[in-house]
Amino acid sequence: MGFSISAATYILIFTLLSSTVSWAASSSVHENFLQCLSLNSNSSTAITNVIYTPQNSSYSSVLDFSIQNLRFTTSSTPEPQVIVTPLDVSHIQAAVICSKKVGLQIRVRSGGHDYEGLSYVSEVPFIIVDLQELRSTNIDVGHGSAWVEAGATLGEVYYNIANKTATYGFPAGICPTVGVGGHLSGGGYGALLRKYGLAADNIIDAYIVDSNGRLLNRESMGEDLFWAIRGGGGASFGIITSWKIKLVPVPSTVTVFRVTRTLEQDGEKILLKWQQVADKLHEDIFIRVILQAVNGSQGDRTVSSTYESLFLGNTSRLLSLMNESFPELGLAADDCSEISWIESVLYFAGFSGQPLDVLLNRSQPSKNYFKNKSDFLKEPIPETALQGIWSLFYQVENATGMMIISPYGGRMNEIPETETPFPHRKGSLYSIQYIVFWLEEGEEVSKRHIEWARNLYKYMAPYVSKFPRAAYLNYRDLDLGRNKNGNTSYAQASIWGLKYYKMNFNRLVQVKTKVDPSNFFWNEQSIPISSWWKN
């Protein structure tokens, strides 16, 4: 009697054999990578001291420490084969050389705030180069500049500036745990936006490790690459190791306020007037507004508009300007606080009255699941559209939905849109960040809240910029499109690339094709290479 094997058994054996081969191949790649690292590091610190694999007891804590979005902490989230936490540049160079040699993808993490987790998640075998140990800041008050390593957070930069001088600041973001590596390379803006432009507009020099493992500064990398990494996202071109930034003058006294008005307190009327004036106010005034649903005084739902402001001057001058241009807000002296610039950093971060060294904390006070999207306004949102926004806010359950609208104008109107890859300059009145965050676990819960953000974004389509509908790289949104695993199509990438960069996208493609022709630095929204530019 002949022996036969069932189809099911055959499939099982084939699957086991395939898994064994796959595991062996993966294990071999892993071992070859680690061996290569040891051979290519020139540091006095053995590179084995900065390597974490899943077999290390510290692996999970190192991986999780800088994950800011709980959406990427599930059991199904891909994890790196190796985490490298370099102590000097030679460790980074070795990681690049060896990843390229064995065919592993690199993800580079500074503060871990990429909204879609692209600094620490990949669908193909990968390693993480985590820059958290490279975070020194060297302030040169005499020349009004500073060298900042890419693993530093904004809070660490602000703290170190304030410890050296009370006459300088830096125009970057409001959240102190954001890493400077990604923030500056994507543009970076905060409360000094209207006075001094973006963080990227105030970069003097940089060091980057390219796809061949070479360490380049502004002179050796050339002006094209230096242009590209100041707003085009550094991760498409290499690993930025440090920035030289230009510090900006700040007065000894600034004034801040935070005033909230609900719909029952003429909230719509005030918001409509704010839209008419906020981008046209004196460049020393920055007033953003945060919209969200809250419980009203009678227990019913309403919408609040919170106006947060930094003014580079005293209360008396601020009130004079506000009474002239925006009296509808009803700002009073009691609403205002005169403080130093560094105290305003604490104020916007929610740390008023706390010691300055709270800015050195690299972890968030709490973490959430969240989804963000972005838009730019070329004209104010009409009154007829506001009711639809309120209705969508009322639909949020067991989560917090927000719109944060920030005014441009001032210095942003003076910088040409081709000066850096960030093109949203004159004509862009406001940026919008749509946010929904929640604490409840579960895939269905996440789907429901993400769908709410998408519905709000869809509703806003008639009222925001068009052709393209613009977006901000640092508010990364994979809904806009993504590269296919391992490949980058110019046609596919241009769908989201034109939204982030407008016509600067084509120059970014040209630079990418020149400096990384093998497309080694790839991610789901990296700049593509183009055979047309090669030729």
C-alpha cells in the first residue's frame, strides 16, 4: 500500500520549513550586522556597549522610552532587530555602512514624535539608530549661535540657552520633549514664528552622515543638500548628527495670556474677528486658538475657543495693540502675565511655576493614543461652516478632539517659498492641526477615533488650500499616501509630496537622486529618486 501525504500536512511542513529558513536568514543577517559594526567603529567606546537586541533585558525599555504614540505599542507593531544608541558619530557611520551592507533598513529616532511612528516602525527588517545619548548643546553667546546635537530635545535646548543668556531665545516648537533632529529638518515652528520664522530658517550649518557613511558639513555637503534638510525631512537624505542654530534676540520681559470663550460668550463672533486680524497683527504678537467641545455651565455641550498668546513686550503695549485691532476678545490686564522668555516656554508647555529643569525631562507627563492631520488656510473659515465643525466636535465620545489654528504673517510673509523646502509662506494665513487623542485600548476604538479625524478633515475640504491641499511634514499623515515597501514611485510620492512641499518637491527629488541614488534612506514618505534626474 502506497504512502500518501495530505494537502494540509504538506502545507504545514512547507510552512515550518519556510519559517526555519526565514528565521535562519534573519539570524544570519542580524549576526553579520553585529560583526560588521564591531569592525567599522573607530570609537574608544566599544560599540557593543550601545547595542540592544531582543535578547537584552533592556531592549524593551529602550525601545518604548521614546514611543510617544500608544498606537504603536501593540503586539502587532513590528520591532527592530537591533537598536543602536550611539555615543559618537563613528557609531552612526558604522550603523549606516553595516545596514547597507547586510540589507537592513534604518530608522532614526531623536525624540520619537513622528506622528505615524516612522522613526521607530517599519514593515521590512530594520534597525533603529536612537540618538538620545547625543544631546549636547554648546552655546556661543558672543556669536549668537549654538551647536546642538540631533538627539537633544527642544526643552534641553531652551534650558541650556537660558542658563547662558537672558537676551537670546530660539524660534522652535512648544512641546519640550520633541527632538531637534526631526523637528528642525521638517521646518519647526512655535510662538516666535511671526517674528523670526521657522526653526529651519535659523539654521547656519549642520553635520550629516550620508549613505556612504561619510560625515559632511555645510561646505562638504553642498548648498543643495543643505537646502533640502532644512524643511525637506532629514531622514530621506542621511542621519543628521548636529545643527548649528542662530539664536534670536528676546526682550527681558514678554507677556502671555490664555483666555477662553464659549459659544455662549460670543465665541463665534470672536473667532470670526480673530481670523480677520491674527495674521495681520504686529509681528511681536502671536495668538493661536484651540477649539474643542466642553461641558457648558448648564451641563450641556458647547465649544470653547482658547486664545493663547506670546507678546514680545509689556502688558501696557499689548493692551494698546489689542484694543486697537482685536477689542472683541475683551482682554484685560488681569488676564496677562509679564514674565521672561524662558518662563513663557514653561507657560506654553503647561509647566508654569515649575523649576526650569522640568525642561530636561525627555518623557511626556502622560501618553495617549492619537491621530493628527493638517491643513493650511488661504482665507478665513466662513461663518456658515462653523456649525458643521461644532456638530463634529459633539460627536466625539471617550476622547478629546481639537483644532489648533496658528496664525502666520509677519516674518513668514517675507521669506520666499523656495528659500527652504517648507513652502507655506505668503498667502498662507493659518495652519490647522486636527487632533484626536484617547486612552482606551483596542483596534475598533482606534478605528472609530481615527475615522472621526478623517471626517473632520473631509468636511473642511471646501474651506482650506487647494491645488494642492497643503499639509505640514511635521504633522505626518500617511492618509495622504505612502511609498510601497522598498520602492518609491515618483508619481505615487508626488501625491503627498506636493502637499508637503508644493513645487519644492521636484528639487528635493533632484537632490535625493544625486546624494542617495540607491535609495538607501527609505521610508513610507521619503523623497523618491527619479531616473529622469539621473539622466
